[in-house]
Amino acid sequence: MKTSIIQLNEGNISDEHICCGFSDKKCSGGYENKKEWLKNEFKNDYTFKKLNVRGKVFIEYCPIEDSWLPLEGKKYMVINCFWVSGQFKGQGYGKQLLKECIEDAEKKKMNGIIAVSSDKKRPFMSDPKFLKMQGFRIIDEAPPFFKLWGLTFNENAETPGIMQTAKKGISPDKKGISVYYSETCPFNDYYINDSLKKYALKKDVPLKIHKIKSKEDGHKLPIPWIICSIFYNGELVTLEMKPDKYLDKLIDK
């Protein structure tokens, strides 16, 4: 049986949960920050659709012209976050949500849909295997492992890509830990401004935090990723918000 899909907007976002972090009390501040971020981005044709269930089953997307990701192109829809987790996997909900995005893009006469992912399944990224099965193909790349996947409706349209500035793959901060993050994820506020700060203090390692506050900030990033990225001595370590296990190996060495 097909489960209904809810689209969030300024009128219902106060009463609806946004899937991630709604039951995690330590992330309550980031949860409210994400809601405020969504309210502002709704004005820029940002779309958040979720399955009408108590869980992480949702998709977020917007026109490339309004995307905070460092991408260039015209008339393409950009998937920001796409997640089907736990008990909801393997039931066709991912296809159902992607179909919503495709239909919206077609109604707006766009040339296709793009999503930043990777060479393999990585945390917080759309599954490239799923994207490939749905007809997406790799249309651009950026170091160390980023792939831009595209589903094209108009073969005559100019192919979008990753901005050259986001193909550096390294941070200009060459000493200690540096992190780039935005309020697009409700987990960031706690894990960066509380957990990571305490970790850096314990390890006696310099920490530099870059908060992405606008589309202009996002377009200056050295990698095509705005949710959360953690670097050590300039090298990308992980996109996860719990980087201790990765950093320990480097710092202790």
C-alpha cells in the first residue's frame, strides 16, 4: 500500500518533524536551527518531502540556481539530502520519493536532476548504487572521492558540473583540525560546537570552525559538500559528525 507523502512548508513545519534528530534531545538546538534554515530556503523554491511515518524517510531538493552547493549549470534540480533508513529500507520508498523529485523537475521544465555522492556508499551521502539503478550517471568528479551524478531529461542541454574552486580537495588550514558545516543537518550544532570542541581541547590540537551561512559561503568551499566535512592538517578526514576514530589514528601517530 502506498504511504502518503507530506511536503513541508511555512504553514506546517511547526507541527511536523523533519525526520533527523527529532528524538535526540542533545541535538534539539540544531533541530530548531534546521527548521529555521528551511523556512528561509522555502522562499527559494526549496522542497522537503517526507513519508508520513515516524522515521528518516525524506528527500530535499532545490533548483541549481539557488543551491548552496558549489555547482554550476542551469535548469537542473539538485538533491541536497535523500535518506531512507532502518525498517523502511527495501520497500520502494526511495523510488517513491525520487519520483516526486522527478515529477517536480519535469513540471518546472528543467533539464534533469543532479546529486553529489561518491564512488561508493558513504555516510550522509545518497547511495550511488541506487542512483545508478535509477538511471543516473557520473557527469563530473572532484578529489578525493566526490562524484556528481546526473539524470538528464534533455540530451541537448548543457551538462552541469562542480565549480573549479571545489575541486581542490584540501583545506587551506594546514595545521590542526578544521571543519566546514552548515545548518542543513540538525546533528551539526551539537557534534561540532560541543563534542568536537571538547575533543580538540583534550587532544591539545588547534581547531578552526567554518560555518557556512549563505550560498556565497558554500560556493567558496574546497569540496562539493556543505553538510559537514572535517580536515586534519589540510587533508579531508571524514564527512561524519563523529570523527574521533579517524582523527585518533592521525593525531596519535
